[in-house]
Amino acid sequence: MTVMKFRLNKKAFLVALCCCIITVALVFYGSRKLQNFDAALIAYLFGTVFALFGIIYRYCVWLQRPPTWMYFKRGWQLLFSKSFVEYAGLSIQKLVRNIAFQRFIYPRGKARWWGHFLLATGCLLAFSVTIPLTLGWIHFTMNPATSIDPADTNLYEAHLFGFKVMEFKLGSWIAFFIFHILNWCSWLVIIGCLLFMRRRLTHAGQIATQTFEGDWLPLILLIGISVTGLGLTYDYEFLKGKTYEFMAVTHAVTVILFLIWIPFGKFFHIIQRPAQVGAHLYKKEGEKKGMAVCPHTHKPFATQMHIDDLKTVTTELGFDFTLEDGSSHLDLSPEGKRSALAKAHLKAREESGKFFG
């Protein structure tokens, strides 16, 4: 029986703990000392704080890997360099294109893109609504004394961190959109999950490599969250609250399980994806500074900045690729490396033949 050992990363633990403490403090003061905090959401709050701790802890551990840290450090250095305007514009472009519209996946197939786009849009919109509500940062009041028409009981006021941001009437298109936005998100997520499930049931490569906990469980949890969320609306609109307790409990269970699963499951790549923006900046800057030329093929194959950083990272990891003539094996292109390996094999065979001869 194999016993898995967990080694606590102290730096990551302290960073995650500090972020959670700051978040709890923001909950306290953002809800006006819990005046605007809904006690019915306490379970969701614990799930959110746990997910936050796990996400930050794992992200910090990921950043401590030398290759990841090099990309991360270079990305921020380039963003705040003399080319700030250019790289800020490029960052916004890549965020809109690859995060908001998921265009990075489009070349792999339209069906996969639709699945990613619907799932990402539904989840991001839902998170942007539910997290501020859970933390008590957003709340609504009816018929406030400071409203335009205090006698109008159909007038609602929206508050952010306790400050009034807008007013709207019940029955208006704004009220319809605000109070039903999570329903639209649920339908987007359900359709996206069904597209992914269809692919996992029909694509031979997916069938051969997929696992239940890695590929099916997140989709099942998302559908469970969406269906039970729609069930709450259906119960309120048509059943007059007859099944509210059951729907509320099942919805809470699925949401909390999903929040707990995020730091450990496949959906952690959602947190990692924005870091790809730094890779785009890195590639752009490298092309500006010039390409590395392979001494064997005499052709450019990578940016010189990338090769120099690769040498630094491999040295930090304890690997020495210095050759007998003082050059580095990393200066060779993939074709040059294959040629060097073939020459080494030939030399070894010749020396072996002479030895036994």
C-alpha cells in the first residue's frame, strides 16, 4: 500500500492565509459590519473562502516552479516597461479574444469552441453575480426613503459596498434582466456541458484517456448547480415555495462541492489561463530583440531571449548542458540536437569498436 505524503509549502500557505483574512475583513466592512450580509448564505461563504485558500495556495506553488516564475516575472516586467501602451493594448486584446471569447480553442473545432464559449460565459457571469452577493458587497432594498417616489413600492435600489448605484422598477426590462441573469447563465452552462458530454461519448481519443473525477465529475457538478438553480426559480414562480427547502439544500450542496473541487480538479486551468497573456508579451518582446540561430543548421529557431532564460532556468534546476568547446547544447535547434545525438552515438560505436578490436 502506497502512502501519499503532503509537504506543506509555507510561503504559499502564508500568502493564501493572508488573502483569506483580507477577504473576511472585506466581507465585514463591505457589508457595513454584516448589516447587509445574508445569514442564509453563510455556507456559501465558507465554501468560497475555502476555494479561495486552495486556489491561491496551488497558484503560489505553481508560480514557484522556475519555468513558470520566469514567464510570470518577465510578463510583468514587460507590461510595465517603456512599451507599456503597446503591451497593455496587447494584453487587453488577448484577454478579450482568448478569455472572453475563447478564440484560442476555435482552430480545434467549432463544436469545442461553442462548448468552451458557452461554459466560460455562463460561469464567469454567474461568478461575477454570486460572489459579490455571497460576500455581502451587493444588496437590494425596496422603496427606500431617499428614492424618487417613496410611495412607490415597486421601486428597488441597488447598493454596492453600501453605496447606492442605481434604481429600477419591478416589471422593467432592467429588473427582468437582473433578477433572471443566473437563469440565463444556467442555460448557457447546461448547453456547454452537454456539448462536452457529447464529445466525451463519441470521440475515440477522449473515451480512451478520460477519467470520471477529472473529466465527468466537474461537468456533472455544473449541471447539478444549474438544474437546481433553475429549480429554485421554478419553485418560486409556479409551486409557491412547496419544494423550496429541498431545492435550496441540493443547490447549496452542489455549489459547495464545486467550490471545494476547483483548486484540486481540472477547472483550476481557468485560474491559470490568464497567465497565457504574459507568454504572448514574452514572445512579442523576444521577436523584437532577435532570433537565436542554430550553429548546426544556421537557421533561426527561437528567440534569443528565450534561449538565454532557458539556460538560466536549467542551471537553477541543476542541469548543465555546457559542451566541451564551451558552447551550450541549448544553442542547438531540435534538428541540431538530433544531429548532435547521432554524432555522439556514432562516436561511441567507433570507440567501442576500436576498444574491442
